[in-house]
Amino acid sequence: MLTMKRRTQGLLAIAAAAVLAPTVGFAQGMTETSRKVAGGGITVAGWSGTVDAREAASGSTVSDAQLATEGRGIKVTTGPAITYWNSANRATGNYTVKATFTEANYMGLNDHPHPYGIMIAGNDLGTPKASYLYCAAYGTGTFIVRGMGPAPFQMNGRGEANAAIHKAAGKGSSVTQEIAVSVKGDKVECAINGTVVGSYDRAALLAAGKLKSLDGVWGMRFGHNTEATVTGLGMTR
């Protein structure tokens, strides 16, 4: 009787594995690969960049994305997920870093949306000890606030929606977001299209394993396989 029970359990385990195997295979097949941008690299004087550690571990480099001048703005095409900065752009105390991001061909390089936005509080950038914070928007009407310290950390989980964030009409359409990140006393705020969508305590951001300081270099953050033009990038006090 015990032998029969063991046989039954074994058959059930095999059946379960057979059911699960296609599911696992499908999930793996859905993993998106970062494309390589032809003629990639940085051609704007004074700027640097670094790809995410996971992308770097897969062999991706800054040359697999492109940052170039376009009119009075900067055009970014990725490639791997990447953070860009100019070491001369450093802010201290209370400040706001703002820019307008235009994704002229929404999801033109992928079949689902990826974010782009403002990076602040950059310290030890380009090294394993790098720390920074960014607020980035999606053309779906959602945004994320995340950082590196040097391990990644999330301030609003996997993101959240806000009515102020513009939604693209559909794949191939144009969508524009004005994104601003401000340090104001004991708060850091992210505003998108003139509305504060997220506010975070200084103490929560400067906790162990997060940011070294809210003073630091500022720049831009782009998800992988994304293309957008950045205009009006600058810092005010």
C-alpha cells in the first residue's frame, strides 16, 4: 500500500513538472535583450556615462548606447539601461534639476515602455561605489523613483500612476514629459508636468546602503531600448 502511495506521489510530481516546464520556458523567452546602437558612444563634450551592473555583466558598454547633440538639445538612444552626467554639473544645498523629455516614436525600439528622467545626488559615479537617485516617467502615465547606494533601492516600489503624467496615444505616437527633481530642506520632490508626484524624506534617502549625500552631480537616466530627445536640461536654486 505504501509502495502504491509513493508511486502515485511520483507520478503527480512528474505531471506537475510537465505543466510547469512550458511556463518557465515562456517566462525566459520573454526576457528582453538590450540592443546595440549602431555608431553608439558619447559625442557631447564633457559628458560621461555608465551602464547598469547587470548590463555590464552581459558585456554591454557605453558604446552600445548613444548620446549626441540634436539642435539645442541632446538625443539619447539606448541600448543598455544607462546613466549620463557631466562632472561640471554639480549641485549643493537646495536646488531643482529639470528637463523636457520627448519620445517622438513611443516604444519605437521595444514592444513595451521604458522610462527616462532626471538623476541627482551623484557621487563616485563610474565606480563600484556610485550612489545616485533618479525620477523617471513612462509614456503609460506612471513613474518610478529609484536609486543606487551602491546597491539598488526603490522609493515607490515598481512605480505608480499619476494623472499629471502624459500618456502616449499608442505605439509610434509622440509623448512629452517635463520632469523636475528638487531638494528642499528635508524633502526631495519629483514633479512631472508641473505636479509633484512624489515626496521623500531626506532621512529615508540618506539611510545606510542608500545615498551618501543629496549634494552631487546631476544628469539623466534612461531605461534600455529607448529613444528620446532632452531639451532645457539645467539646474536652478
